[in-house]
Amino acid sequence: MQCRQFAAIYFSLRSTERSQFHWQGKGVKADYQAIRKVMQAVKGRFAGKRIGYPKIGAGLAGGDWEIIGSIIDDELAGEDHTLVEYAP
């Protein structure tokens, strides 16, 4: 069940909008407006469920996590959502 839910969220992220144009080179490639649209779609589809996500757009895309985190908090307001960080 949990894998299916995470797969559905991943599908939503990949199929709704691209959160970055490409990952190569220097500079910010994260598209903050696309991240906002994706999180709106995630809320619409998964309202009332637990939502977990990585630091989307803040890795290879070079986005500012403070900005991205604020977007996610705004768009997922009222939902049970959690940042999931990898710990090696």
C-alpha cells in the first residue's frame, strides 16, 4: 500500500509538470512555478493522506530549499506532509 501511494506521488510529479529543465551545468535549473503546480496537483489528488517528498529541485537542479520548502508548505497547508531525507 505505501509503495503504491509513493509510486502515485512520483507519477504525479513526473506527469504533471517538469520541476527542472535539465540538470547539467551551473546555476539554478529548478522551476519554482512548476514545483508549485506539482504540489497543487499532489494536494488535489492525495488530500487527507500522508504525503512524503524529498528535497525536490534542491539537488542537481540547484534550487534554494528555503524557497522550495516555503512553496511546499504553502501548497500543502492543512495536509499531513513530511520531508523525507536520505541518511546513509
